[in-house]
Amino acid sequence: MKRFASSLLVATLGLSLPVLADDRPGHYEGEPAETLEQAVANFSEYNARLEAILARGELSSGDLHEVHRITYTLENALHRLEEELEELAEVLEEVHVASESADAATVMSRGRQYLETSRQVIE
């Protein structure tokens, strides 16, 4: 009998999980972040939107829905930033290694590229 009850419980849970998953709010694509510049702009703008909503203190269901939508754009921006910062770290490493081996030409060219990209993230 215990085995039957356990099997029934597992089967019931298995059937109810798709229903629970369907109860989640709809998914959005968010604003794209195809370039570093676009990612930084979206990151700044949508962080400000999130901050404004959180500053209200009490959050309505509409506020929660808006936060849900905002997070998609922020996730897109963070994903692009992560990719760009990984590449930036590689360029900086090239500058580092070139400086150790007194390769002034590489330090100049890759150093300038590093600075150009890094200034898009932080002034």
C-alpha cells in the first residue's frame, strides 16, 4: 500500500508541475544589446527605471509586472557587457605581456584599443 501511495504521489506531482510552470508570468525579449554602446545605454536607463519603481516603497502588482519586464532588458545588457568585458580583459592582458617584453608597438596599439573600449563603459 505504501508503494502505491508513493507512486500515486509521484504521478500527481508530475502532472501538477507543468501547471505550476504555466502559472509563471509571460516572458519578454527585452531591448536588444547588440553593441557595447547599446548595452551601456540600456543598463543605465533600465537601472534608473528599476530604481524609480523601488523608491516607491510599496509595490503594486503593476509595479511587479514592470520590474519583470525591466529585468529582461537588464539581463540582455549584462550579457553583452560580460562578453565585451571578457574581450577587454584579453586586450589588457596583451598590453600587460607586451609591456613585460618591451614591445612598445603592441603596447601602443592594443593599449589604445583597450582605452577606447573601456571608456565606453566608464569615463
